[in-house]
Amino acid sequence: MIISIANPIYDAVFKYLMEDNRVAKTVLSALLQREVAEVEMRKHEYTNGTRDKISMFRIDFGAKVRQDDGSLKLVLIELQKTWLETETLRFRQYLGTQYANPDNILKDDNPNGYGIPMITVYLLGHRVGEIEEPVLYVRHKSYDYDGVEVTKGMPDPFVESLVHDSIIVQIPLLHGRVNNRLVEVLSVFDQTNKDGNNRQVLNIDEDAYRGDAEMEHILHRLLAAASDSKLRQDMNVEDEYFSAIETRDTAIMKRDQRIAEQDAQLEEQSAQLEEQSAQLEEQSAQLEEQSAQLEEQSAQLEEQSAQLEEQRAALLISAKAMKTAGIPVEQIAEMTKLPIEQIASLGIDI
């Protein structure tokens, strides 16, 4: 049977869901792949109260986790949920706050002031790069200088105070991949089940979870949330916020697109100007080369002119000598190629 439950993508619904200790133990046990015997929501819950850039919701849990030998180990679980892509700096800033929080120091039999071991969980409403695994476990190990894993004395409280494991869940990749307990538990977040007319509601096949007491309890919790008027109002507020974010992001996207187009046009114009400048430089170089050639030709012409003048002066001297010697003007003109009139005008040396 198809039932309509409140969409836990909303911060208000998610908080309402995880405030239930039974639900919290079910979800955290599935995430850690270990039994969470006891869980307590920490006194501080960190939400994006200003809602200036992103929707990021955070809950801190203190959990006692069953170990392989049956003992219980206290761990701090930092669960962060975001449905919009965000820079990792925001996650790191929050972790820095938690590392510096004196409340996260072990209270009993802890003379060295060791911190409570921490596990961070990121529920993301978007994909991370090209990672195709819906759930990613990032675990730290210790190695010696030669790269050999150090196991003796590990885990050590000093080391665990300074490093932590992480679990990254990519909600969009969970759909259709219900093949383990964690994916089954998180399947109630599957956004492909959104109601066509109301995204605050998911339409779930209740029969898919029949016989699973913990999943039935989660569904009943979300059914109750769907009928809670205060939660519906909180979801309306979140919708208004997301609508404003979408409007802003659309405006930013269009602005960035315009800027990108303008940048492309400027780059094209700059390339054209550079090409024109290169052409002008080439033309200038050609003109300089032609000018140099003209100057060289002019120098050659001047030299040729000087040589002609020198030759003409020598011919005039020869013609004058021949005229003084009594050689006929016509014969002199034929020999020197000088005009008869010019030869006739030459004076005769006595």
C-alpha cells in the first residue's frame, strides 16, 4: 500500500525524525555497521540559522557502540546534512569548533585530556565529483617510515583524539540500489518518490518494509510528521528559503553566463587587435625595409651622378685640349659625344 510520509530532506522533518532515540539508533547503526546500544543527542544542535548561503543542518550525537569483543565504546558522531553543493571549508570550520569544544573531552579516568573519538557523517543531496559509490567510508590508518601499517598499541587514545573517520553518503545514488541495510534505511530519503504536486511529501510503498519493525517505526514517525501542522509550517518556510535561493542562483547563473559571453567577446576582440597589431608591425617593418632600399638606391644614384660629373669634367678637359690642338669641332664632338655648341663655347688656351 502506498502511503504519504513527510519528506526528511527538510531540516525540520529530519530533526524530528532523529530526535527519536530508536530511529537514531537504527540510522546510526546502519551507518556505522555496528550496533549502537545507546545514543544521546548532544545539547547543541547547529543549524544554518542565518541561511545566508546554503542549507546545512548538523546534529551531534554521543553514542556507545558495540565492539567486536562485546564492550561498548563512546564515540562522538557529527552528522551534517546539506542539499545544496557547498565548499568544504564550511565542514572544516565546524569540525574545528568541535575539536576545540571542551565538552568533547572524556570525563572519566582521563588524566591526559584525551578527546572522545569522532566520526563524521555527511548526508549529501548532491554528487561528489565522479565518485559512483553511494556510500563512501574513509578510515584512517597508521604507518611506519617504510609504509608498513602499525597495529601494535592501536587504536591509541592520543591518535584518536587527533584524527577521525568519515562516512559520505550521496543520496542521489541510492535510488534502485537497495542491497544492504544502510541503503534500505536511507531509502526513505529517495527523492524520486516525491509527490508530483507536493514535494513536502514522499509516496512510499509500505509493503516493501513490512516485517521490519525498525523501518516500520521510521515510517510511522514520518507519517506523524506529515500530519503535524507545526512541521508543515516549518517546511513551508524552508520552501520559501529554497525558492529564494533558486531565484538567486538562477540570477547568478545568468549573470555569470553574460560575463562569460562578454569575456569571450573581449578575448575575441583582443585576439583581433593583436592580429591587427601584428599586421601593422609587419607593414611597418616592410615600410622600413622599403625606405632602407630607397635610401640605398638614392646613395647609389648620387654616386653615379658624381661619377658622371667627373667623367663629363674629364671630357670637357679633353675636348678643350683637342680644340687647342686645332682638331675640328665636329671631330671632337664625335669623339667625346659632347654637344657641338658646348665644344664651340670652350675657350682655347694660348
